[in-house]
Amino acid sequence: MARVSGRAGWLAWLRLGGGGNGQVSGGAGQAVHGPRLPEERTVHFVLDLALRIGEVQMASGAGASDVTATIIAVSAAYGLPHCEVDVIFTSITVACQRGTDEPPITSLRVVRSRGLDYTRLADVETLVGRITRDGLGVLEARAELERITTAPHPYPRWVATLAFAGMAAAVTVLIGGAADMALFAGVITAVVDRVGRVLNRRALPFFFQQVVGGALATGTALALLASGVIAARPTVLVAAAITVLLSGLSVVSTVQDAITGYNVTAAGRTMEISLMTAGLIAGVVLALNVATRLGMAYTPLADPLPPSAFRLPVQALAGAAGAALFALASYAKPRALLVAAVAGGAGTAVFGALTLAGSSPITASGVAAVVIGFAGGVISRRLRMPPLVVAVSGLVPLLPGLTTYRGLYELAAERSTSGLPTLMLAAAIALALAAGVVLGEYLAQPVRTGLSRLERRLSGPRLSGPLRPTERRLE
């Protein structure tokens, strides 16, 4: 079976002929040949395998450029020389060209479910490496993919709940809460997670799940304050719960898609993030308004703690714990937990140091995200894990949960228009985090060790899938 790769190889087949499936007569009477391909059923089998691999990546939050590069690499490894891939957030389409005398074979796969299982994503990336580097047979690859996609989560669901609770406690300490507040934040987050699990089983749309989560977190914190269980203002409790609810949004992949030119997919992800955030805002505002109607006394927001060099080590440890616990809640492998902790701790330390130096939150967040993306890009590839795992987990401690709650409180409780600029600041911080981590991963490519000369070439931001660039640009 002959193979062709890239535009030059394709044109060579058309000019010289490659023993293709057939021939047609050109305008000058010359025969025009197409590339020799496997039989049609084999082409369908390979395309289905590539699409299923792309579906797992897309469902796990990988960017459209990563999915496109993976599908092209897998199809080329099995002798399909020229495939066009179209990713539009909810579906993936692949068309395999078969020369000038045969129509292309097109397959489509709809991405119906989305969820974080970083062990599954890492196993699929390992499978892609075996296909592209080791020549794994297509039947063996299909069987391995079936095993990966049907395997249960590596940890019980209650472990994920405890991890989310621990993550909320770590974020509480990070933003200045005491030990008792961290405990209450963990309990509230665990309740929110279990309630969300029940609602998910009943197929309630995620928008309303966010409404319930935001209302439950805010209402519980205000109820604890009204009952006298806690004496301090519950600002850090709600902010920690909001950070947990924001952590599941695919902000990094959205910015990566926009930067790499996949604007349709970026628009789809942006709409999803906007709806999820709107649901969270609605839930928080609803709880605040209900508390006011019930006669709860006006309680101003707790002032954020000023930057302090003495708290910087504590913040770094809290950031490392929060990142590692989010990776655990997302079913990452044990060694990924350690790398995520390093990235989260380093990013939090950089953010704290820049804040001490007088940098704005947006600048400090962006620089810290570049450090996270750079560290994740260098370390994760050597340990054979997707950089996406490290990038998303490392950013979690820096998500603007406190800023978001402050803006919502100013709008709902204080009836002040100053809440709008505060919410815009939260959105700017989130964008700076996502853009910074994508830039950091891009900058990490030339300094990776153990790569071939071809792989040292810059191939664009790659948070998942094969790093080796193709001859075709993947904007």
C-alpha cells in the first residue's frame, strides 16, 4: 500500500501516477491518477477510529487544533494520505480524498457528552503515540480504544467529592480564610457537588445545575452567618465555592481555539462558558436577594488581605494543594497530581510575588499563567502526560472566584453599578490566565529535551495530541 503525505506528495501522485484506484482522461489526453488507498470498508474503519479518538479529546476539553492534528496523524499512520478535518465544538467531520476519479469518503462524529477524566485522556494520548510511532495495527488500536472508553473511572465518585471539598478548603486558605472557614467551605462544596450529581442523573441542563450550585453555596454561607455558627463574614466561603464551580469551565481551550484560528469552535465554547457563568451569577444573586427579603441584616464584604511576604509560602502551599486536588477530582493519574501541584504552587508564588511588587491582578495572572504553561509543557511531555492536565489544574488556584463574588455582591446587595467593572475585571483575569498558559506551552516547545530535530520545530500551541508537526499548517 503506497502512502502519501502533505501537499507535495499529493501533487506528485497526481502528476506521476501511483497505481491508484483508477484513472480519468485529462484535457490533453493525459491520464490523471489518484493515490492508492485501502478498500472502502478499511477506510471507513480507520476514519471511525480517528473520530472516536478525537471525540475523547474533545469531550475532555482539548482544543480544536489538538483534535485536528491527532486525527490527521492517526489517519496518515494507516495510509490515508489526505484527510480534511472540520471541528465545530459539537461534531467532528473527516473527509478522505481518494483522487480525481473517486468521491471522497466522509465520516461524522457528534460529541454528545463532556466530562473530565484525565486518566482516559492520558491513555488515549499514549495510544496515539503507539499508532504514530510504533505502528500499532488498526484492529489492536480499536480494541485498545474500546477498553479505554468503557473502563470505569480510576477512583470512586466519593473520592472526587472529597477532592473538590479539599480544593475549596485550600482556596479558602489561599484567599485569607482561617482554618474553621476552610472546614466550612469544604463541607459546603461537598454538599454542592453531591446535589449536582443527583441533578445530573436526572438530566437537568447544566445551566440550571449552576444556578442551584451558586444559590446553594451562597445561601448556606449566609445561613451559617445568620445562625451564629460563624462570626466572620462569609466572603471567603462563597468565593471558594464559586472557584470550584468555575473550575470546570473550558476557558483554556476556548482561548486556544480563538488564538489558533478555530473561531467557530471558540464561539461555541464561549457561548457555553457564558451560559454556565450566567447560571452561577443567577444562583448567587438569587440567594442574596432571598436573604435580603427575609430580613437578614446587611453584611458588608470582608476586605481582602493585603499582600504579605510572610503569607507567600502559605499561599504557594495552598495553591499547590488546590491544583493537585482538582487533578484528583478530574481522575488524573498519580504522577500527574505531583506535576499539577508543582505547577499550581509555582504559579501561585509568581502571582503573589508580582502582587507584592505592585503589579495589577491582570498582569500578575497572565505572567503566572505563562509560568504554569511553560512548566507544564516541559515536564508533562517528558512524563508522557497531556500538558492540558497540568495547565488546567495549575490555573485553578488563580481563578477569580473572590473578584466574581465581589462584583455580584455589589450588584445584588449594595445595588451599586460598581459591580459591573468588578465583573469585567474578573473576566479579564480569566482571559489573561487562559492566554498566558497557551503562550507558556508554546514557548516550552523549543527547550524540550529528548525530541527529534523535526519535533523541535514550533508546531503551534499543543495541549494534547501529537507534538510532531505536519507539512500542512493547522490554523
